[in-house]
Amino acid sequence: MKLIHHGRQHLKDNNMTYAQHWKFAVGHGLLCLEAGLFLIVHGFFPCFFQRAGSVLVRILNKSFDQHKKDIKKCK
């Protein structure tokens, strides 16, 4: 029961429905998987995907910063 409570509190803290949270989390997870594959290829062939890691970090940082701003607007 505690897990359900913590899950609901997390959704409330982030001002998201379950569906919104799922889309946000899964979308970021898939982005990380894609970047991970690019970085693996880059490890073997340094001439490919030279900016995959830094681009991923910038995208995630921008997305999470925007989400934090959106949460503040709603409170």
C-alpha cells in the first residue's frame, strides 16, 4: 500500500496524471536507449555519433527544466 501512496504522491508532486507521467518517462527512456545505441557505435567507430552523449544531456536537461517551470506555474 505504501508503494501506491508514494506513486500517487509522485504524480501529485509533478502535477501529472498517470498517462502523462507514463508518456514523459517512457519517452525519455526511449531517448536514452537510442542515445545509448549511438554511443555504443561511437565507442567502436569514433567517427560516428560524436555528439550523441552531449546532445542527449542537453535534451534531457531542457525537458526537465521546462517541466519544473510548468510545475511552479501550476502551484
